[in-house]
Amino acid sequence: MYVEIHIQIGWIGFTWDTRLYLRECIVRKLNRHRQPENRLHYRSKYALAHAMLTELATMLPKGSQVVVLFDSWYSSAKLIKFCADKAGKLSAPSNTTGD
């Protein structure tokens, strides 16, 4: 699974950043045979998204309008609050699977 930031400016769109998300149990399993200095560090989806959005914010011109779009299955209250405080505009598509 990936956490991704996609930027859309008018009709031009591109992926700005993508980071691999590994569940904590997978990170532990992968680290079993690694030397301590080569071990992977677990990062939650929130931590990945927060870091990516924070880095992006430093590169945007002041006053830029930012819309954060979440997948319908993901709703982290911490991330939503962070985005609302920083960007001010959030969007989450409705669940189209009928669930």
C-alpha cells in the first residue's frame, strides 16, 4: 500500500510524492534477519501523510489554495484535523461501492 500526494494545477496533474506503507507486523517480520543498523522503521499512514504534507507546504507559495482529498475508506481524525488546520479545505468522496 502507498500513501501518495497528487498535485493538480488546472488540467495538469502529477504525482509529487509516494511513500510505501508497511503494516507494523510486516516491518517486524522483515527486521528479524537484519542487522540493527539496517532495520526498517515503522511509520503509520498518518505519520507518512503528515510528513509529506508538511514538506509540500514549505514549497507552496503563500496563499495557495490547497484541497486535500481522502479516499472514502480512510478517515484518520488526527490527519483530518491537521489538514483542516493547515489547508482549510477537505474533501472525501462518498463510498461508491454501495457499502
